[in-house]
Amino acid sequence: MLDVKALLAELGERMEMSVMHLEETLSQIRAGRANVHILDGVRIDYYGQMSPLNVAASITTPDARTIAIRPFDKSMFKVIEKAIIDSEVGIMPENNGEIIRLGIPPLTEERRKQLTKQCSKEAEEAKIAIRNIRRDGVDKLKKAIKDGLSEDLEKDGEADLQKVHDKFIKKVDELLTKKNEEIMTV
């Protein structure tokens, strides 16, 4: 027979993963301020192996409009610059021989609106994933009735699942609101 608590825990964990994925995706969207996470997707050829940028360099934000990249090995300057140029970051690196700087340009009003739309789209995808997880859980609960689960337990399980669903949908909305405020703040 189906263990309702274990099922709810598993579904909650899957919903949490969707929220974590959204958080990661939103952190990579440039909001006009220097954020080291916009470089998370940049991969470099580090001694024959594709590795994240932070393996070969320290990445800091000395001020709100600059990201500083200090390679551990001077021979990595060209590789890092090329990887940044080829990536979707969209910022031209400046190299002074000691450090690579990325100057974050201020966002235009039009670009801010585009970014909020992109964030909304990502949040909606996360909500759809959470709803699909809820639907899978409801289906499993309904099938469990045939395997001997009482209807009362099934109804209670559905109600608990709805509460978990609502909690994660609220988290998605909070993340979206926070990111939109960050983007729209000049």
C-alpha cells in the first residue's frame, strides 16, 4: 500500500528542486548591477577539460558596476577573455595584464522590461513544473485507492499536497517579485 507521507515528501522535494532551478536561472539574469553569478554559465578550457570559470580565477565585485576576474595563472587570460566573449554574457572584457574587468552597463528602460518578461517566463515554467508534480501526486493517490488506500486518506493526502503546492507557488511568486524589483531599481 502507498505511504502517503513518503509520497508527499518526495513530491515536496521535486517541487523544491523546481524552485531551486528557478533561483539559479534568475541569478544568472543581469539586473544592471555587478553579480558574479552572471558568469556561472561560462566554461573555459582549463588544462584540457571544460571547467567553470571560478576554477581558474577568483571573481569579485569591487563596486556595483564592475566584476573583476583575477586568473590564478597568467596564461589563462586569453582563454578566459575568449570564453566570456563567446558566452551569452554580452559584455566585452577589459584586460590590463593583471586583472580582467567586466563593466556592467546601466540598463535601458526597454531592456529592463525585456528582462522582467524573461523572468516572468522562467517563473511560469517553474509553476508549470510544480503543477505537473502535483498532478502526478494526485494521480498516484487515485491509483492507490485501487490498491487498498482508504478514500479518507486519499482526500487528506490531496489536501496536504495542495498545501505543499501552494507553498512552492508562493515561493516562486516571491522570487519573481524580488528579481523584478532588482531589475527595475535604477
